Amino acid sequence: MNKTRPQMTIRGISGSPGICIGKAYIVDREGVNLIKRYPVNETMVPSEIDRFKNAVTRAKNDHAKVIESLDHDLGENLNILETHMVLFKDKMLYGKTIETISRDKINAEWALRKVSRKVKSMFQQIDDQYLKDRVNDIVQVSDKIMSHLVGAQDIKIKDINKRVILVAHDLSPADASQIQLERIKGFVTDRGGKNSHTSIVAKSLKIPSVLGLGRAMVSVNNDDILIVDGSLGIIIVNPEEDTLFKYEERLTRFEAYRADIERESHLPAVTRDGVPLNLMANIELVEEVVSAKDNGATGVGLFRTEFLYLDLKRFPTEDELLQRYKELVELMNPEPVTIRTLDINGDKVNPYIDPVEEANPALGLRGVRFCLRNEDIFITQLKAILRVAAFGNIKLLIPMISCVEEIIQVKVVLNKAILELENEDKIFNKDIPLGVMIEVPSAVIMAEELAGHVDFFSIGTNDLIQYSLAIDRSNRRVAHLYQALNPAVLKMIKMTYDAAQKKGIEVVMCGEMAGDPINIPVLLGLGLTNLSMNSASIPVIKKMVRNMEFGLAGKNVKKLFELQTTEEISTFIQEEYKDILPYREMED
């Protein structure tokens, strides 16, 4: 242990839960950041473009070898890696770099750097965190190409032959997929977020990771002792003996807890007094169905369709959407799949649309607003969803509904899509449940009226909390106020549930709130039995549900509604359910 440097804690974002302790192994692409700018004359432009194209080809070939070498266990991540394969020739990166070399008469390295920074800047304006995280895919592919241009040594993670914790500025999904579980205990990166593809791979590998640290590469040296707490999203560099001892105990408890969860993961989610719960998965990639089924999901409660659009960097055709939806449905049959229509801030997120400046993208042309403004795009997606409904159990979900007028407009467009399919003599199923996301406070207030127009509600707590409490989740100065157990949030959930009950329609919760064990007593107490969450959360929630009484949860919720602060509510739950709340380490 390095005694000359004091213990240091660096906070990041949880990529994958768990704890690991070991020596740091710095993964560095030396030279990639040392880019020189120099002019090239007119006669040299073709050869500079060829040099760029050769670098792309070599980087793409390296990536193809990684895909070919993958174990079958990582097959569910193939689509992520194949997405990167497409990006090597993406017009935003590939085409614009060639164009910049020709126009500006500059070297390939500088042109690539200029283009990738412009793309990064554009994506970072996006309000939606999931979509914002997609910029990492572009940057990672750019780095691969750049390493070949400058002659830097690329990462060879598969060749690491000792038990270590990887520390990197960034790891692409291809890098993470090379991890040998018997060698790599965990990894930490300066870039990335919980919705990044690297995080998805980390969860599938079930190794602890912390992303978005910002300064790990400048703060950690090779062979430093590291503690990675993927559950809390922190790393501790050069821990003191007391800290080390405490975390060794935590590690032992966590491993015992995880083994217990996995042992019982096949058991159903039924309360002690016999009330069954329907626990479904939130997914954004078709290959995540494997994880959903492995974790015992009873369906897909939320399929986010945005990635299909970003993946192609153009609006997909009806047949292209149908093909992807059909893969998902066939994998999940006979369980239900809820497909949410396009939920993006269209004018900014799409590089293939002329950008329009919006001062507040979260309050702008997003979700159903974008779809109703761009009816042809909306109809294309609706037709694909209606067609795939002929092959499986499909539900249609509309995001960002704020008033009754919008759902009436949606139904008008839906009928147009049905009419087109009939005229085209295509096979489809028009009798599918139609639901709306309840994520805007006005939708809560008008829930009873909205319920008269739809078959189900899906409560999206991520945005509902943000909009109701006027909090930007990505703003660190106010993020501490983003609390799912805020009394105002609980009252809105109750209002929504009561309105649905009165009108006799189904209610699902698909926000992150549904996957956190501390919230489960409240949700059950309010009467919610349909929950959709990250697949990895399902076994944990199932175990907790089996130790709860539905009736008692209902009685306790009445007591909770007499409390006035988030802290009082949280304390009540922790004390009342301390014997059944799952392993939940907190910082000392």
C-alpha cells in the first residue's frame, strides 16, 4: 500500500453494482491526445484522405476481430458492438472528416478531432440523458480511428494476465467485452454514464464499475490500491487500514447477498398474503431481452424506441422498424411487450434534421409533441407497431401527454395509419391496448379525464419527479432534491392510481422508482402491482415482495401520508421494513 499518498475518495456514477478491492491497472492510449495541426496543399489532399480511409479500415478490422472472438456468453451485447461497426462509416464522422480535409486543407488527425468535437457538442445539448450518453459511441469510434492515424498502441485488455482493476479515460463496449472475468475485478472510467453501452456490458458481466469520475486518470497511479464501490458510485484510492477492513466486510456481505438472490431468482413475486406482482423489464436494445428473461421478467413494460433512430442516423423505414420489433416480440412471446413511441427532442437530437435552438429542451418539442408535428414519421412508426402486433402481445404507449387534446389527436393519426395499412392490404392487428405516460403534472391533474380515452396508464417517475419538483437531474447543485419519496410525488402517484381505478383501467409504473427496494412498500401500499424496471433489479424486488404483506403495506401507507417530509417517510420505511429491506450499504 502506498503510504506516501493520503486516502482519496472520488465520486462518479454507478455503472454496475458490487464491490471490488485490488491494484489499479492504468489503460492509456498514449499519444491519442497529442494531436498536431498542419496544412496540406491541394495536391496532398487525396493522399491525406487515403490515409484517413486506411486508418478507418484498420480500426474497423480490429473491431471485427473483437466481435469474432467473443464468447457466446456475451452474445447479447453483439448489437452494441455491431452498432459501433456501422459508425466507422457513418456520414457524420466519416463523411464530414473527408469533407473537412478537402475544404480546410488540414491533416486527417485535426479534421477528425474537429468533426468529433462538433458532434459531441451537438449531442451534449440534448436534454434526455439516455440520448446524451449516445455521444460516447461516436467518441469511442473516433478514438479508435485516431489511434491508427497517430500510431498509438491500442488497448489489449484480453492480454492482461494479472488480477487488477482497470482505470481508463474511457472503455468502449468492445474494450469491455474483452474483459476476462478471472483477471479483471472491475473497472472505472472518467467518461460514461449509467445509461451508456459500456454500463450495459458491465452489468451483463456482473463486475463492479464506476463511470463518469472525471479525474481518475490523473489521480490514480499504476498499482495503487483501489476500492471500487459500484453500488454507491465511488472509488477510494490508497485506502487506510480501517477503510480497507470495513470494505472487506462489506464485500463478504454483498457476495453472500448476491448468491442468496441468484439462488431464489426463479421463485415468483407473490406477497406473503398471496397477492401476485407483475415485474417487467425496461429495455432499449433488443439483445437485452436475454437478460430480461434470465432475471424472470414477465414481459417488457417499456421498450424505448429512440435508439433505433439514432443507430441509423436517419429515420428508419416502416419495414426496418417492423424487423426490429419482430425480433423483440418473437424473443419475448408469449409475454407482453409495451412499445413506447418516439420520445426524443427531435429538432436537436437528430443530426439529419436542421437544428432549431431551444432554450429549454426539456420543455420543448419532444415526445408526442414532435410526433404530432411530424405526422409522416409518426405514422411510419405506428404502422410498424400495428403490423408487429399480428405476431405477438403488443401494447402501444404514448409519451409526454399533457392534455386530453393530444390523445385525441394521437387517435386521429392512429386511425390514418390503420386506413393506410388496410389500403395496402398488409397484415396487422388494430386491436391493441393504447396507453399514455403519466409524466407531466398536468396529466396527473387530468388523469380521470385521460383515463376515459385510453386502456392503461404508465407512470414515468423519472420525468414526473423532475417536472413536479422543478429539478434538473443533471444539475449537481440541485440533484439532491430529486427524491422519489417526496410527499408531493407520492400524492401524485396516488391521484393517478385512484383515477385509473375509478375508470377501470390498468396502471403500470415504469420509472426508475419501481426498481429501488425502499420504494416498494409505498408502491404496494398504494395498490400498484404492475412494475417495470431495469432487468437486474427484478430478482432483488422479487425477493423483497415475497417477504411482504400487501395488506400491511396498505395500512402503513395511510401513516406515511400523515408525514410531511421526505426524510420522515424514508426513516419510517427503513424502520418498519428493516428486516426485509435488501442489502443496502450506505456511506459512513
